[in-house]
Amino acid sequence: MKFEHVCIEALAVALPDEVWSSADLETRLRPLYERLKLPEGRLELMTGIRERLMWPAGTRPSDASAAAGRAVLAQSALAPEQLDLFIHAAVSRDMLEPATASFAHRKIGLPAATQIFDISNACLGFLNALTVAAGLIESGQIRAALVVSGENGRPLVEQTLRTLVERPLTRNEIKPFFANLTIGSGAVGAVVCHRSLVQGRPHRLLGGIARAATQHSELCQGDTHGAEALAMQTDSEQLLVAGVALAQDTWRAFTAEQGAAYDRFICHQVGSVHRRKLYEALGLELARDFSTFETLGNTGSVALPATLAGAVAAGAVKPGDRVGLLGIGSGLNCLMLALEW
């Protein structure tokens, strides 16, 4: 896919105040650690994640998405009345029906003329939503869109802690639950529009490549667990191997279309091992990466765009830089996008 007239006009995050350190989680897991004789400190050592943030109990995904939507509109030069489309693109949803976009649309105060819907594709949802909005803009059907993701990892992490402490699991049986402890919460929003609406330097979305390897769809699966809890099990080792292989295939097609010269890379935020293996496999310099997993953990669909926003705020992404967004999500799916910031 290629785009000529699509820009990210504004980008903003909304983050919780509640900090859950890896040490805090291990304190809550002390009965498990003592029973299985596990050394404390292994969670941060194995993932590189010192802490993650959590929304207060009772926060809905639409609350988080609405917070990000309000934050990005405060930065945007566009008025809400100029938005033709609104997409909620998170893994987290308020309920099965109606679309979580319905609740977030109301909470932000968007006009009735703004079309709304949800897009869900694990950790790739936000990037997928960008390409959907971009295609509509490029074709002339809309002029501007607001894309948001609000992820609430608290129900999953809390249910995982209960499961690990209450059930008599063996060392092998706890492995599928380990990835859950890397999860954090957050929200991000972007205003995407036609280049003609941009005031100042345009941040152009150039295009990208998507690939699927759905033979690996069983490696990471999550679902509801009762009324308010979530449950997920992941074969982390096989998911890493399959994910890196899919990324290599996607990278070859991506560079053939968009070129291989990039000033900065932003990848999906899983942890230190995943980042190192990915960059080694693609032959890329780790120095060109910008990461947030150390303090945010894995925030699902929010992770990559929030890290991009962090890189811009830190001056790691500067005007004129070419940025490669290397997205991957369970399913397995990979989407790589090129930006000219």
C-alpha cells in the first residue's frame, strides 16, 4: 500500500498514574515463588520491564480511549466538526455490543456526522486503523479521522496473579501465564488527515506492507474470564520464533516497496529479548530503536504508537526523519509502515 496525501496531524498519549513494578508483582506471587523455589527478580531480568502503569479499578476501555481522544484534539489544529471518521482500535472493549467507539464517541463529544466503528486485531489494531483511515483519505471519501486505542491490562494481570497463587501449578504449567505479567495499560490517539488540512510541516504516512501467518494463531489466545476478568495463555518461546520469521518475510517485502533507509525504528513493545532477536534477524542497528517497555510494559495496540509519541517528545524522532514502524501481533500478523516525520 502507498499513500501520497495522508498525514498524522497530531499524536498524543494518555497514561495512568498507578505504577505496578515487577518487584511488586513478585511480592504478590511470593506464595508461588516459595512453593516452586523460584528466585525473585526473574520477571524484570527476563523481560527488561521494571514497571507498568494501570488504570484505576473500574476504568472502561472507552474511558481510556476518550482520554486519549481529548488529549490529541487539544494538540490538533482541526476542529471536531472536521472529523469524518472515528475508530476505537484496541484489544480492550467495554462489551461485545455496541462498539466501544460508541461510548468513546459520546465521552469525547464528537459530532453525530462522524462515522464510528471498532477495529480489533490484537496488538496491530491501531496500525490497521491508520491504514483504513489512510485509504479512505487517499480515495477522497473522507478528509480527516480520529483513531484511538485505550488498553486496560488490569483485569488480565489481576486474574493471572490470582490463578498463579491459587492453583497448584507446576513450573511448566506457569509458563503460558508468564507473558501476562508484562502487560500494562495506556491510551493513544492520532488525528489523520489529508495533507491539505495540515498547518506547518506534514508528517506523512508513506505506506507499508502487511503479512499474515495464521498457522500460528493458537500460540497466543485470550478471552473473557467471568464478568470482569480476562485470561490469556501464550507459548512465548514458539511465538518469538514464529514472529521473528514473519517479521523477516514482511521486512523483505517492505524494503522492496518503501526502501531500507530509516533514521529511527519503532517496534511493538514486548521486552528486551524480543527486541534484540528482532533487530538481529533483520540486520538492524539496535541504536536506531526507541523503547518504552522498560516503564510501560506491553500495552497491546497502544504500545507502538505511544512509543512513537514518546520518541517525538524526547527528540529521538526529528522533523524530516524517516521512521519505520515494525508492528506485530498475535494471530500472527505483521504490519510495517513508513513515515516521513
